[in-house]
Amino acid sequence: MARIVIGADHAGLEFKTFLSARIKDLGHFLEDVGAAPGTERADYPLIAREAARAILSGRFDLGVLVCGTGIGMAVAANRFSGIRAAVCENEVSARFSRTHNDANILCLGARIIGPELALSVTEVFLAHSFLGGRHRERVRMIDPPEGAV
Ligand code: RB5
């Protein structure tokens, strides 16, 4: 069971509703940071910021963010040190983003992939864990601890 934060801009709202039901069915704790259903315009940088802060606070383990392409959410979320947001359009990317990159936010593009693929990608992302080892050394190079080279 993971603590998951989910968010979407206007382009990702239907996916968010669809994915939320399944994530809850899987037994995860889920919190929605918006946008509300029916919102005509929601700006992805603001939703990504909410999700990034929620994870960095320690209250959540993982995030799922949906926009038109997934790219805007990923670019915005990755501005936060400690966030590793990955756009995944297939299950292989989802698996390796967790096992090798320790991605803590999955970004999906509702204008790129269909809802069933998005669901499958999300399930794979949530089902895998970071392998650590040499991958941890590499991830530490992305966000070196204070004082490290
Ligand atoms: C919104 O129209 C669109 O630009 C946004 O959802 C996303 O695709 C940006 O990356």
C-alpha cells in the first residue's frame, strides 16, 4: 500500500477520474490535488507544484500527474529537488522508471495514450520498487546531498 497523490490539468481530468478509482481499488491511499471535475482551465505548473510539495513533505510516496502530453507536468515537477518525474507511454518505461530511476511521479499524456494503456502503465509503475545498488549511486548524482561533489 502506497500513499499516492494524483493531479491533472483540464486535458487530463477524465483520466484522473478513471485512474483514481482503480488506484483506490488496489488498496492505495489516494489524495487528489485537483483540478476539480469540469474545470475548463487548470494550469499544469500549479498542479505539478502541489503534487511535488506533497511528496517532498513526506506525506506521500508517489504521484500520478496527467496533462495533454505528460511533458508539461514532468518539466514542472522536475524543477523540485528530490522529485524524479517520468513521462511513460508504455509499461517498460514505467517499470524501469521505478526500478532504475526511482521515479516518484508518473506523468501521463491523455492526448497521447488511451485510458486502458494509461491504466496498465500506472499499475506497472505502482507495482515496482527501486532496486537500489548502482542505481542509487546514479540517482544520488542527480541530487547530490549538501556538501557532496
Ligand atoms: C493544455 O492544453 C496542454 O498544453 C497541457 O495539458 C500539456 O499537454 C502540457 O504539457
